[in-house]
Amino acid sequence: MASNPAFNRLDKDAQSGYAGFRSDGQAMSASSATQDSMSAQQLQEMYQRESAGPVQTDRVTMDDVVMKTLGLFALVLVLGAVGWGAAALNPGLGFMLLLGGMVGTLVLGLVIAFKKTLSVPLIVGYAVLEGLFVGAVSQVFERMYPGVVATAVMATVSTFAGMFLAYRFGLIKVSAKFRRIMTMMIFGYAIFAVVNVIFAFATNTPFGIGGTGMLGIGISIFAVGLASFSLALDFDAIEYAIRTGAPQKYSWLLAHGLIVTVVWLYIEFLRLFARMRE
């Protein structure tokens, strides 16, 4: 999945078999041998048992994803409040949290995406840094443009709800072509965003390329749209994981991807409304 590091792992593991069963039939043969050694009464008792559900077989469920998402989101909010308070009391410290959070989330995000094994501590650590960053950057924007944070929050919540309903009712369909296009656009924008940050620091312009003119507003509108449609990719990744019987541990990665997209959307709304204020 373009915006969610879980999708590539899900796709790869789904092809090889999540439970570790081999395609050459050895796992099936072992199962057959075990059944042969069981008595008729034991077999009868086994067949009379209720079928194991996703929870019993350690497969990811919607409840898993929802609970992990709420947990990570709560962590982001709590650390966001800490970052907000620190930036309000000490602007210098706030700038350090903003810059440190930006670099830290970039590095950790790459590690999480490319690490061969899933690490829950890394995902939790990312949420901590992300919360501090969001709190600090929100305080900076609120100080410069009073009321912009509340507007951005309402816009983010409304967009999330709208995209979820659009995806649920089939108004947005995630196809292979849609994923490819979104992947290219997201990678392209990611490269642009890094260049823009460097340009902004080098030229001492808060918004970087485009500034607060029509070009800058157009860039922000494009970024908001890109982040919004990335939510559809996250929703599709969650459905894919449940449908293919992904291991329960993937609920952490799916929740992480969803939180990352929501925060990205919020930051782009902040930038858009701040540019429009100018």
C-alpha cells in the first residue's frame, strides 16, 4: 500500500501463507499423520467443537485495528498536549521539539517501513515523537494565526468521516491502477516536501516554495487532496489484512499507517489555512 507500509508485507505474506504452511504439502502431511494417530472418539470430539474464529487463530480483526488505532491516537494526543505546553512556555524549546520531531519521525518512519520484522516499540516511539511534533507545530501556527488549529482539526475530522463513508459505500474504489498512481504521487510529493523544507530554512520563508501566493495555496490544496485519498488506501489495507487472514501483529502496523495519514492530513490543513490567512 502506497501510504501504509503494511500492504507490501501483507501482500508478500499472503502469497507465501501467513501461518507458515508450505505449498509442497509437508504441513498437510504432518496434519494428516497426527489425525491418523488419534482415536475415533478423539476425532469425533474434535469435529464437534465450534470453529475457531479470528481471535482464537491469532488473526487480525477489525476490533484489533480499532483498539490499536485508538491507543496510538491517545498517545499522540497526550504527547501533543505536552508539546503544546512546552512550546507555549518556551518558544525555543518548542522549535527544538518541532525540528526534532520532524527529523525523528522521518528516520523512524523509514526504519519501520523497511525493517524486516515488525517492532511494536518502534511504532510506539514514532507515536511519541509524532505527538511532540504535532503539539509544537500546532502551538507555532496558533500563535501566528489564532483559531487556525481548531479549523484544521474540524476539517481533518470531517474529511476523515467523508472519505470513510465514500469508501464504505463504494464511491471510491481502490484498484491496482489507483494504488500505482497514488504511489507515484506520494513518492513524488515526499521528495518535493523534503526539498521544500530545505528551501524554507535556507531562504527563511515559512512556507517555502510558493509562499503564501496562489502557487503556494495550490500546492497545499493538492497536498490535502493527496492525503485525503491516501485514507482510502489505508481503509483498503485494513480490509485486505482481515480478508487474507493476516497475523494479529499486523494490527499495529495498520493502526500506525492510519495515524500517520491522519496527522499528515491535519498538517496540510494547517498549512493551507495559514496560507489563506496571508
